[in-house]
Amino acid sequence: MPASNATFVGEVCGTTVVYKPIAGERPLWDFPDGTLAARERAAYLVSEALGWDVVPLTFLRDGPHGPGMVQVWQEPDDAEDAVTVVRDLRERPGWLHVFDGVDDRDHEVALVHEDSAALRRMAVFDAAINNADRKGGHVLPMAGGHRYGVDHGVSFHTDPKLRTVLWGWAGSPLDADELGGLHVLAEALDEDLADALAPLLTAFEIEATRRRVARLLRVGALPIPRGDWPAIPWPPF
């Protein structure tokens, strides 16, 4: 599969999976080497604690190229869309505008995303895990309206690094469902979830996650872009 890290598609017990070996992880300046697979597993555990099914089943497993991350393959629905680029905002009435730009032919375009509960939950999840790479292609629109998020290897940093294309709700109040999920997550981070994350993240990263969740609950709103850090991953798809 095309990716910045070595990424393979295979089968485990007849189930199609994505396999990313640790040996194929590209070194990054701001994340420790060899930790991306563990962060992907950690993101799945947080998704499960929230109860929102944002991340497909993800686990660590030895494979043909050594230990790595294995995730159950999800086939998106070609008829569905969640994040896209349009030339005219009237093409997607009711969608949320994120930013304007020009395409490879110098046509003015805008990046927009749908205004759905499933995608909002993903935005809240990203804020909790400090996701530094929510590109449009990392959102899988499934049949029936469900939205999966994938590629969470650059998450859980102790420094604020949220980069996402899902800024359409920036600053908007969290709803009761979102607040409820975050309360459950906060409790889990003080109990069994912290133990499950301990082999995957540092103690400082787990504590930073607690602080982010506590801040989301205290502020009661989705975050807004920071002026000292790029808000959009590049390229955005």
C-alpha cells in the first residue's frame, strides 16, 4: 500500500488486515523511533474506552518482517464521502468549511467535511489522543454513515501537536454524548486503561492524555487551532 511507512495487506485466519512492521517505520524528528505501532494500538484502546468504535480492531503481532501493528481492514463505501475538496461550497450544502486554497491547475478550491455525529466524535477522539496527522484520507466513510479513523502512529505526544482537517467544529460546545464519553474515558484512565497503556506509552504520555481529557471536560468545547503549530497536516489528503 502507498504510505510513508512500510505497509502491507495480508490475512490472519481468513480476515484481511493491514500490517505495519516496526522495522519499516520511518524515523521522525519529534517521535521516538520504533514507537508508532504501539501508538496505533493505544489509539484503539482509547477508542474502545470511549465506546465510539472510531478505530478498527488493532493489535500488536509478529509478522513476516518482525513485530508490528496489525489492524482489521475496513473497505470504505465509494458512494459515501466525509472529507473532500470542492470548487463551490454550494456543491456540499450543510457541510463545514475548513480552508481555501488552489489546486494543481490554479483553480480556487475549498476543503470541507460533513457535519455528522460520527465525524464529530472522531474530532473529539483526535483531541484526546493529540493526533498530529488526521488527513482526509485517514477517514474511512463506511456504509450506513459510520466513520472509521486510521493511521494514529503520530499521536499521544506530550506537547500539543493536534493537526487535522476536521476543524469545522472548532470552539463549538461538546454535546451530552461527547461529554459522557469523555467522562467514561477519564475514569478509565485512572483505572484499567492506564495499565493497558503502560506497555505502549510512557508514563508522561499517559499523564498528558489525562490532562487533555480533563481540559476538554473543563472547557466543554472542541479545541481551536493554536497559533504556534501548523493546524493542518500536509498534504491534507
